[in-house]
Amino acid sequence: MGVSSPLVEAFEVTGGNRLSGTVSVTGAKNSVLKLMAAALLAPGTTTITAVPEILDVSVMAELLRRLGCEVDHDLVTATLRIDVPEQLHHQADYDLVRRMRASICVLGPLVARCNRAEVAVPGGDAIGSRGLDLHISGLNRLGVEVHNEHGYLIATAHDRMQGASIWLDFPSIGATENLLTASVLAKGTTVIDNAPREPEIVDLCNMLVAMGAQIGGIGSATLEIHGVDRLQPTTHATVPDRIVAGTWAVAAAITQGDVMIANARAGDLEIALDKLVMAGAHIDVGSDGFRVMMEDRPKAVDVVTLPYPGFPTDLQPQFIALNSIASGAAMVTENLFEARFRFVQELRRLGADVRTDGHHALVRGCEGLSGAPVEATDVRAGAGLVLAGLVAEGVTTVFDVTHIDRGYANFVEDLTGLGGDIRRIDA
Ligand code: UD1
């Protein structure tokens, strides 16, 4: 997959089919991008497996190439080989950073390796303003000077970084990733308190440990990092994508279907699956995944997004879609991204009854939705709209599907395999 501008494409979804069968989940977008950046920490060849074939991986691969790496993505084996040179370039350009905010995660590895990083400031995006203050204040604590010049964050470590105690005001995933990847090569001990506990953070820590990093408290809210002089390349398998697995779980529930979601970890999705049970689904957990069965119209369920192990914000639009056709009414509270309800206007075009007020959305379930053209405003909103389209009467055309391609590999093929009526069209 290249990174040139893709055609303007849309998904045409015809509602009414009940989903059934098996779908297999690949590695997590929100992990693999950070694993790729972490590869920069060790000269030599790092191999990452279970790599999803998504647009964001291509953008990150291009960014690594511009930093001096050779990157080979074998689509057949879903494997990335990243050859990292001794001397890296240290600039991440705006044209890539603006396409993918997660580019910011090269900041930590670049300061650690080069003592200097210049990364374009990502700017706002469709789901909210997303600050960088915690990234910057944390790096400052490690002795890194950071300033903003001509749209770039310029980070400079005059000497080797020095370990420090860092207390995060909010368990930011992005900030923690940068602090982890910087502090593994710092001098002395760094403690990150109020750290996020997401499975993707655990995955990154596990890869860093395999590279020779010393990290204690993995999976807890306190990470303790003892800096080492040098790291070695490794081979690492990306954790399965819990958000993709959760999306297919909601797809099964909303269509009153019966879907086996393979290569997925139910334990990473406990609250979301509990909510589906409250909505009326039966869930069987097996060793390699879980099966979601729904026989009746779902019941509306309240949702409050919170850092892990709370309900994930990345499944909020999918649950609004589910509630929009459920019996009863539900309150959905979004605590992470203020603009994430923007997609509700699109859902209303299908006839959904949703009222938002600040970070609350009141969803009154209706008997049925009616297909219409809608626009995917971000990756998860796009998924939520397709789920609504699967049960709407007639045809729903979802425009701007590049957003969906950023996060879901084989989206159309997977849904078609389950019996969904969806096709990609040039719009
Ligand atoms: C990551 C995920 C995204 C997910 C989000 C929350 C990736 C590529 N993206 O985003 O899919 O929705 O976690 O689970 O992994 N904040 C600040 N200052 C900072 C950093 C963050 O105020 O310096 C705020 C943000 O504005 C936001 C909240 O903290 O309100 C969460 O942000 P963060 O956890 O950093 O999310 P991302 O890493 O951007």
C-alpha cells in the first residue's frame, strides 16, 4: 500500500442482513505504530509481526524511511522488517505528521538516540484539540529542552537524559509512550506515576523489555524505568486490536447476529463486553477469541468513556449506533475527546434520535433507521456509521472512508465474509 492520496472512495451499505460466521482480528493499530517508532531505539533489524495492512502503517513506514531506516512490509506474512542505521535523521516533516497524529511518537526515540528531535506540531484533528503539554513537561523533567519554532517542536538534550519522577495529570497514552521511549536510554531511574494501563502500553513495554530495557510495574499505574546504555533489536508480535474486535462484537449485536471473533482477547474488552451482555447478547469466551450472539432487539445501555480499564472512547461511536436502534434510552458520556460527538449529526441523517449536551449524549432508541448518504468524520465514527448502515432500511453511502482504512484492515472483505452487504465504490 502506498501513501499517495487515495481515490475518493465510499462504502455502499445495504441494511438488513444478519451477520454470522467467523472474523479474525489482526494486530492493533494503536500498538503497531508505537512499536515501529520504538524500533528506532536500537540500530540493526527489528522485526514486527501481526502487522495490520492499514494506511497508518504505510504513513509510519514512510516516516521511518525519511529518518534513514529501510522498511520492508511483507503483506503475505504481515511482517515488518525495520533496518535502523547508527546515524538517524531527526526531523519528522509536517506532510506526514498532519496525515497521522501518532507520528508524534517518534519524539521520544529520536531524543534518546540523537539528543535532538524536530517533529512537526500535529495540530487539531476531528475528535478534539489534543494537547502536548504532558509530553513536553515530562521531557523537561528528563532534562530535555523543548520549544516551538516555525511549526516544529524542537527537543534538545544537552547531555544524556537524566531519570526523574514524573506525575501525569492525566494518564495520557501518547505522552507515556514518548516518556517511556526516552527514559529507557536515560541515566538513572525514571518513575511515571498515574500512567495509563492500556494493553497497547503493556505491549510497548514488553517489546522494550525484549530489547533490553529495564521496566518495572508493567500494566500498573506506576512504571519504573531503569535506564540502560544501549538496546538491541528484537522480534515482536503486535497485540490483537481490541477496538477492531469490539467493533465486530457490536456489529454482531446490532444485526442480531452470531459472530465468532477470533484472535481476540476478551480480557482486554471486559467492560465493553459486559455492556453487550446488558444489552441482551450472549457471549462465549474461548481460548482464541469470543463469540457474540444476539437474538432480540438490543436494550439501550449507558456508557461512560474512561482510561483503561474503563470503557474505551474508541468504541463510543459504535455503542451510540447500537443504542440508536435499541429499546429504551441511554446516556453516553464522553470524557476524553470533546469533539467526538461530531459524528452524531451524520447518524441523525439516518433518523437516529440523539441529543448532545456538552460531553453527554442522550440516545433514544428508535424502531428502525433509514439509509442515507453520510460522512465518516474520523476512523471510529466511520465504523459507527457503517454499523448503523447495516441495520438501516435501504442504502447508506458512507463517504470519506480513508478514515476507516486508516484503522481497519480488510474492512469490506471482513464484513462481506460475515454476510454484510457492503461494497467499496468510487465516489
Ligand atoms: C490514543 C489513541 C486513540 C485513543 C486515545 C484515548 C493512538 C494512536 N491513539 O490517543 O485512538 O482514542 O489514546 O484512549 O494510540 N492530553 C492533554 N495533554 C497531553 C496529552 C493528552 O491534555 O499532553 C489529553 C488529550 O487532549 C485527551 C486525553 O488527554 O483529552 C487523552 O489523550 P491521550 O491518552 O494522549 O491519547 P492519544 O495518545 O492522543
